[in-house]
Amino acid sequence: MMERSPRGSHDELFDESGFLIFQTLPKRGMFAIDRENRDAGFLGGLQKKLSRHHKWFLIRNGNGFLRIHGGKDRLKPYGPNHGADHLLNSGERRDFLKTASAATLSALAAGFPRAMFSAEIAAEKLKATADTVIVLWMGGGMAHTETFDPKRYTPFEKGMSPDSFLSTFPNIPTAVDGIRFSEGLEKMAAVMDRGTLIRSYTAGDLGFILHSRHQFQWHTGYAPPQTVAAPHLGAVIARTLGPLNPAVPAFINIGQRYDVGEGEELKAFTTAGFLGSEYGPFTIPFPDQAADAVRPPGGMTPDRFAARNQFYKKLLAASPIGEHGSDYQKESLLRSLDNAHRLLSSPAAKAFDLSLEPLESIRKYVPDYQPGQRFDAAQDRFGAKYEDQMVGRFGLGCLLARRLAEVGARFIEVTTEYIPFLNWDTHENGHARVAAMKRQIDAPVAQLVLDLEARG
């Protein structure tokens, strides 16, 4: 069965089980690939990839030879002084194409034992056990060589060239042999045995220093711009799994304001998009003020609040989505309002009130916390006021995430807040700022891991 590639750059031939038999890219030449898809190279001529699900494919053995698995003919050996075009002469290419074509037709005629392969997949599939996802987002992009992937250490000196060093902090051991962190993350290093460190992520090629574009892609899976509003990962989980507690928002976003920096760009992906408003984020910019988000304003009677809720629904009916949106979008918006109203009268609303948390517990997340302390300093790029007063904000966000997970939130994201040239966007005074950001995240991240482990 022939299927046209959606990219339009080549034709792909699949068998009835959907497995790739060969792929033609006429401008690049013949391609050799091993069973595990770990070693590949172009040979010249027409490119073909043979399915690793059948025995007919080209491999490179340990001696540097290329041969067809299952066949007797070895192709010409090559080494560092042999270019790709010298690997096969015209006769050898024709022989290879004949063999490959025969193998392909044989594979197509025989098909693939679908039931056997399905059984293998089922055996390998892991059973999901998690009820809640908590994402701790370092807005701005931390330097991996100064945090979780330290390299050769060079002591920091003011004015040093960026090309002259890899890490300006010494590395420290963690609870796992062979894994080392950068200095300043001692508490997180102590709980490394409870987690997995992934150092292989590669960001999309979306341009130079465009943080909001990369955040869009990570959170939605799509590269911006899109012709429709793409849903945030939290919205997808909220819709797919549904709420654990009907009174608690399934998707909660903590720590990010949208009236600073690139706020409009952040709002573009912090949304339920086409999934509907009911799956959108419940946003809490300041965790120390979270309780205010789940109770009526002071002095407002229940009757007056109910009347305002009805009036708000009338305003929504006259809004663009109310007048021009689909029935699904209108109904989803009304359901989101009903969900918010339900939360106000639910016992779960107490989880938003950090004043109910013992002071000793709060100080495990924010060591210098003082009762009644506020973390709502205005943005101040060139002064120390903002960042100095924000040190405990992320820690309270982690504590709030733990409390919300306990009452049934599905997806919680806590951010250090993304504002250009602040926090983890360390373009200015980078060494000192990285040190400060480590102090902000080290204790709360480690304590969150320990609390989740202890509380199940």
C-alpha cells in the first residue's frame, strides 16, 4: 500500500501493519541504517531505508564493513579515507537495489504478524500510577552547565569572556554515584535518588533568544504561530483525565503574571485553546494571596455575590464568544463559571490558604519566611528590589502545589516567573543572578520531593 508523506518531500512505502519498508529521498543518495537506528550513513545513489522490523536491512559491522543482513555478499569496506560516493560502484548499486527490491516485495507479500507485535507492545507498556502532574518551570532558561550538567570549573572573574569557560561554579556530588550538580543545589542533590535526570532534551529551532516562542512549543507541542489556539499541556491532561475532585480546578498555574514583560505571548499558550474554557488554567500569580482567589471580596454578602454571578453571565452572553462562538465553546465557558462557583463553597478551598500551614512547615520551603510577609514587588529590571522580595515566592508556590495536589488538582505548574532580563533570563550580571536563583529554588524543590514521598 502506497501512502504519500504529509511533508510532500518523498514517497513512503508501508506494509499493512504500518511499518516503514523503504523511503526515497532522491537528492541525498542511498542510506544504510542498522536495526537499532543508532548508526547510519549515506552510500550514494538512490536512498532507501529498509524496515528494521524485517531481516532485510543494511548494517555496519564492527570491522567497518557494510553488508545485507541475511545475505552472503559483503559490500566494499571503507574507512576514514573513503568518501561515501566510493562505497559502491554502479554495478554494486544495481545489485543492491535488486536485492532490496526483492526483500521489500517479499516483506509486503508476507505482511507482519500484527498480533505478535501488539503483544510485544502490550508487554512493554507501563501502567500509569500518577494522579497529578507538578511542573516546576524555570522561566527564562537556566544554563545547564551552571546547574544540573556542570563541566570544567573556571573561577568567575568579572569581565571574563563567555568563550573562556564552561562552568563558573564547582561541581558537587549527589545522592547518586556518577551524577554531579553545580554548587548551590546541595539540597536538591541530596534527593537525586528520588528522581531521574534527563540531559538529552533539544529545543526546537525557533530563532535566537525568543524565550516565549520556545515556551509555547514546550507547553503545547506546536511551533508558533498557529492558526488556532493550541491548548496548554495542563489543559490536555485536564480534559483527558478529568478532575480528581469536581470542586478543584484540574489545571492550576502558579506564579506568573501576564501584565509584565511578554505577557501577551505567554497568554497565547497558557490557555485551553480549542478544548474549551472549562479546561483552562486557574491562575494564581502570588501564592501568598491564593486564598483571596477562592472567596468573595470582603464585606460582600452571599446574595450580592450570587447576583453578580448572574449579571456576569449576561455580560458573557453579549461577548464575542457568546455571540459568535460555537455551542460547545459557549457551554464550556458556562461550565467553567459553574466550576469556579462550586469551589467557593467547597471545603477544598482551604487548601489555597497558606496561613493554615504550620510555620515550621512553611520555613522548610522558605527558610526566612515571616508570617504575613508579602511577595508582590513591582517589576524592577535594574534594581534589586524585585528579585530580593521574590526569593520566597517560588517556595510558597511549591508548598501551595503540594496542598493542591492533596485535594485533587490534576496538573499544577509553578514558575519562577518569566520576565525578560529577570530571574532565570540571566543576560545581565549572570553569575550573581544564577547564584541567587539557586537559593530561590534549592530548598523548596527538595522539600516538595520529600513531602510528596512522605504523604504518598
